[in-house]
Amino acid sequence: MRHAREQAERQGRRGEAWAAWYLRLTGWRILGRRMKTARGEIDIVARRGRTVCFVEVKWRASAAGLEHAIDAGRLRRVAAAAQVLAPRYAQAGETVRIDVFLLAPWCWPRRIVNAWQPGV
């Protein structure tokens, strides 16, 4: 059990590194990684222009596992953590959003832009 958890942790970190690399290549500046709050954790905080993006990265062993990797409950936890961190990274009037990266071996990565819509 411990070995499986350690392997999953390594894969998750690898997925986060891939997502950060992709964001940098597309013009984003990485402001923080693995930001912990009392309300949850944010994998990556990035900025491009006047947009601050809180990024959740989900890595699964297979493409089939990606279907259920992110749900409303998980997004609520990410949104709660982003709400705590937003004043530290975003100025008044700037756009704040949550993106999700879904990653699995031998699959094209999937990015969900602005994945959290409050009240939905």
C-alpha cells in the first residue's frame, strides 16, 4: 500500500511539473507550487497579464481514470483554497480563474479552462 501511494505521489508531481512547463511555454509565469491552506491545496498558481490562474492537476494511470478525476466536490475545495490565496496574488480588477489539467500516460493532456463557475 505504501509503495502504491509513493508511486502515485511521484506521478502527481511529474504531472504538476509537466503542467508548469506547458504553462511557461504558453506565456504564463509560475508564482507558486503546492500551496497549502487550511481549506485545501493549490497545485500551481500562475499569472499571464492581468489573469491569475489557480491550477489543479490530476494524474491517473489510465485515460479511463480521468473521467472521474475531478468532480464538483474537488472543485469546491480548490475554489475554497483559491479564495484564501487570491488576495496574495491578484489585484483588484484582475481576472481570477481555476483551470484543471487532466493527464494520463499515452494520452493527449486535457486542459479545462475556467473549470469553476461559482453557483453551478
